[in-house]
Amino acid sequence: FTTNNPLISIGATVQFSCDEDHVLQGSKTITCQRVAEVFAAWSDHRPACKVPCFSNFTAPMGTVLSPDYPEGYGNNLNCVWLIISESGTRIHLAFNDFDLEPPYDFLTIKDGDQSGAALLGRFSGAEVPSHLTSNSNVLQLEFQADHSMSGRGFNITYSTFGRNECPDPGIPLNARRFGDSFQLGSSISVVCEEGFIKTQGADTITCHLEEGKVMWSGLIPKCEVVTLDTYSCMDPGIPVNGARSNTDLSIGSTVSFQCDPGYRLSHEEPLVCEKNHFWSHPLPSCDEYDLEPCQNPGTPRFGWHTGSRFGIGDSVSFSCNRGYRLQGAKKIVCLGGGRRMWSAPLPRC
Ligand SMILES: [Ca+2]
């Protein structure tokens, strides 16, 4: 609504409209009314232009924002957005910001059209989900909010790409990218600008086939400023289900890791902080392994054992024949671990 006239007379009506990306919420027309002898007021509040809660996106790239992002999305919402790309193409979603009231408000993403759409993910809370790619040319984003409390909402950018192509990884901040082809088999390299350090991803990633899907061989690199003490490496972290033995991260120092029972290190060599402020290897992971039973411990000569189960946590007790004394552990327990050991050696009688 625009006017050159600062004064609007009683009885005049004003019409509002929104541009095509928004829907009008409230009264489309309001009238200037007399309220008392000397007062006038509008018949209703001024309406607002809102991002529609239901819409289809058909442009090859775009942004999906939650209603009123980032001011808070309000209550009682059930929004459905469809991203529809050309047939034979796929859709890539990058989450730029995400904050929904857990667990009552959530975003569900489905791959495909209404019937038989596969669930790609259901997200809530403040953790920004990692990027997603569809297998089909349609993505459904369903957003539900309950009757109270709201978060900032979300800001998602999408792009579309061909079936034998990887999604455009963009040019990471503070970096130069080499390679412009995202076709299957192509590689791109990322070099951080001076003063920035690669905190995620490999130098080169290749668009390849993995489990029947066309995808980048690794994470898109990230270059970040790291306030590095001149004499140390960045904290390498601690593996999940594991522990770290050393807290000295200075150049030349060595850090090793242990895993909780039932988990095994993916590689044993300790990490060494090298002169270039990088660790000699990536952080190992603690991987679960199948627990196998212990072997039958046997019976001591002049004695016997009770207990016939040799699984993890099972125990076997020993006794000696009359006239013999037991030397060693009376009871042993099968311990977890790759070596499937008993808690003590076989006792003697
Ligand atoms: Ca809520």
C-alpha cells in the first residue's frame, strides 16, 4: 500500500496485497471509521505478508524458510512444502540454520511424491542437520509445531543436480576450489587461504558411486581460522566410547587412546603433533566388535571345575580332590575384549 496523501478521510478504504512469494494474513481491506465525534480509527489491524505455509518450489535452486524466520515460527502449524525438480534430477538440501522446540516441533523430510515417499529424516532441536540428497526429483518438507513455545525456525537452501552428478559443493569460505565439474568421476580440490586451516574434509573429493548412490567421496572441506598457539596442534578430540591418555597437544607430543570394554580402536598408532600443526593421523574411532566366548579353561590335575558356560561374564569355579589344596583363583570370569581372556590363569591343586 502506498499513498501520497498523509490524511485519509473517514469512510475511505485501503486495500493491501502481497508480492507473489507471500500470502496476506489478516484483512485485505480496512476502512477508516468514525469512533466518536472527534476520533477516527481503522476497522482492523494492518494485515501482514507471510511466507506461505504450503507452496511448491520449482526453481532449480532456492531457499525454504520457516514462517517468520528467524523471529520464531509461532504455534499450531502444519506446513508442507514441495520441491519439484525436472524428472531425472535430484535435490540437495543444505541446512544453514535450525532451531525447533524439541521434541514437539519437528521437520520431516520425505523423498518422492505423496504415495510411497521414503523418509529421509525427522529433525527437531537446535542441532543443524547435515546436508541431504534425494533419490527422486521431489522432496516433501513437512513442518509441524504444537500449541506453545517456538524456536528461531530453519533456513534451508536447496539446489538440483543431474542423476549422474554430485551436488554443487559450493566454494567453501576462506578457500579456493579447483575443478568445476561435478559429474560422476570428477574430482575437486580445495585449498585453504593463507591463515586458515582445513578443519574438515580431505584436500580432494571425487564424485563416485557408493552403495548405488552418486555422492562425494568425503565431506566438503571447511577452512577455518584457528587461533593456534604457535607450538601446538588443535585438540584432536576423543573417540566416542573411548578415552585419551595425554592432554599435552604441543608439537612433538604424542596422544594415544583407549576404548571402553567391547570396543576396539580403528588404528593403534598414537597421534603425533607434527611441525605443521597437524596430527600425524586422523582421530581413531572405537568400534564395537562381536564378543566371542572364552575357551574351555580345562580342569586342574587332581581337581575339577563347575560351570559349563564360557561366554563373556560367565564364571567357572574350581575345587580340588580330597588331600589337595587349591593354589590360585578359586573362581575365574570370562572377560570381554578381543583376546577373550579369563580373569586369572587356571589354578593348580
Ligand atoms: Ca512448539
